[in-house]
Amino acid sequence: MKIKVNNLVSSLGILLDLNQKASQVNILEASSMVNYDFKKFSHHSIKSTYIAMEICNELDFDYDCKKKVYVSCMLHDIGINSSNNYYLDTKQLIHDHCEKGSKILEKFPKFSNLSNIIYYHHENYDGSGIFNISKDLIPIESQIIRLSDIIETIYYDSSSPDLRKHIIEWVKNNSGKLFSPLLSSAFLRISKRDIFWLNLDNISFHDFVFKKYTPNFDLELSLREFLDISYVFADIVDMSSSFTGEHSKNIGDLSYMISSSIGYDEEKCIKMKIAGLLHDIGKLAIPRSILNKNSSLTIEEFHIMKSHVYYTNLVLEKIEDIPDICEWASNHHEKLNGKGYPRMLTGESLSEECRILAVCDVYQALREDRPYRKGLNNDTIFKILNESCNNGFLCKNALSHLKNAL
């Protein structure tokens, strides 16, 4: 089985955009005086990447550079996570954001050579950036991302008639300071074309507007390489809440254990592990104030929390090459009696794999400590699980498989 890198990068770009809006970060960067208010971000990764690719095309950069810029810019904010909400020092936040993002990329198969680009994407041309390197010491790809990132951040309100003029003047004034004269001049030429701003305004029509600016990768990931990436995102998901610990990784292990014990072939066992690792990836779209709430959720908050399964499906479906993994991961809150969510599927629509994931999720959640209770012992857990099966929520066969595997 192969996973196309194009599909994966596009999917992760969507995920990071969802994560930024949920992170509720609002910081003023001292060196540029740009306000990064994530609540105003919409399609930030895609829009920044569109700007970056326009600059690459304007300067006729070679194909290898374009590919690096495309992937790096789509993933440039991968270092953002829930801890950002608690920083008091803006400079430290940006430092850690760059450093964490760089370390995450080091673990990505076929992407590890991009970690340095992420590390330096907040540097300024005159050396006043976070790591104080300047001019040609900053990778050109990092310089392109820096310019594109800031322009997109400032251009949050496309209905303002004076905003385009403001951005153009601002780039002119910061040429040789924040940005290299080469890149500044390229942007100023691009900015004269109405189509540039119209594309930026309509980037939500992603497949229509953005596709022709996407490099045509011939790269593919093996299933095991995708497994490595799934572990990275399981870590990010589990870190997004102070309550989850290693929930996603434990679900991955349980799913693999059961799959192996009932005789699935090795490829399918790995797919089940990936589904377990990624089943809660949609939680990155949920506000941290809800994920980390110490008390009971309100009805409105619970509805928002339930939407995480919808976002899991939204992100995984975009990859296209993993329809089975997407189905299993996205249905882990569906119930046999049709009282689950988000689609209220009934038993005949739920495969054995979906049923196994659902049982693993409940079992693992009951084992873990929560603010309102300690983790439960197995006797108590299986009493609860048996009742759930008797009431038509969970599958008796899937529960039996879990018991036998354990």
C-alpha cells in the first residue's frame, strides 16, 4: 500500500489550520510588530503556501526548491500546540514553536531534510529574528515562508479596501529589514495583479484555485512510513489535553493486539494500529478550553466536543489513499443501536473493525485518570462494558476479542 505525499501534505495543512483556530493564541511579535491572532486565521497554511508558490514562480526557482517551499510552508506551524496558551513570554513562544516544529519534521519520513527550514522560518533578513542569523545564512525557503506567513497574517480582512495598499507599503518599508530585497521586489510585482488578490480571497475553493500551484510530487510513503507519521500525530493529539496522557498510542497498541489475535494479516494489523493512533486527530480542532476543562461540559461544549469525530473524518478523508483507515477511525463513537455520533449509524453499517475500535476507546478511557475520578480497575471496567453491550451500545464479539487479547 502506498500513500501519495501530495494528499498527505494537503490533509495535514487542513489539520494545522483547524488546530490554530482551536489554540486561541493571540501574540504580538516584537521584531515585526505583527499580531498573530489565531482566532482570525482561516485557511492560513493554504493561503501562506499560495503566496509562497507565487513568489517561487515569479523568481523562476527550480522544481526542487518549489517542492521544499510547498511542503515546508504547508507544515510551518506544526510546532503549535496547547502549551502555547500558557506562555507569558512571546519571544519564548516563537522560539519553542520553531524548535518543536523542526524536531517534529525530523521524524517525518522523506521530510526530515526540511526541519532546518521550519527552524528558521521566523528569522528576519537583518538578523533581528528569534535566532539572530541574517541574510544568506537564512535558508531561502525559510525567507519565503517568513514573508508569506506575515502577509497572510496581516491580510485577515479582505473586505477592507485600504488593506492591500497598507500591505504593499509595509513590505516596501521592511525590505532589507524583515525581508530580502529580492523577495520583497518579487512580491511587489505580484501584488500589482488583481488575480493574486482574487485567488487569495477565494482560496477556500481549494481544489479549484490551489491545485495548479501545487507541485506534482512523485513521492509516495509506504504503510510503515505512514505509521511513523501517525505516531508523531498521536503525540501531538495526546499533548493537546492534560488528561489524555498516551491515549492514542494505547488505542493503537490495543487495536493491533486484537487484530493480531483474531488472525488479521500483518498489513491489516498495521492499518488498525494507524486507525487507533489517529482516531482522535480531530480533537486538534476543539478549543483547548473545552479539552482541558476540569468540570462537566455544558450542553453546548459537549456538542463541540462531539464534533471531533467529524474533523477526524475530514482530515483523513483528504488523504484519499486510506479509505478503510478513515472509516474505522471516524466511526469509533458510533453505537450498534444508532445512538452514537456523528452519523447515528446502526449495527449493520458498522464493520468488525469499527466495533473493535469503539470497544478499545471506551476501555482505554475508563482505565485513565480523569479530573473527576481515578482510572478504574479491570473488574469495574468490564462490568461497565458488559452493560454497554447488553444495552446495544457496544459489540459483544468485539468485547470478547478484547478480553481474549488482553
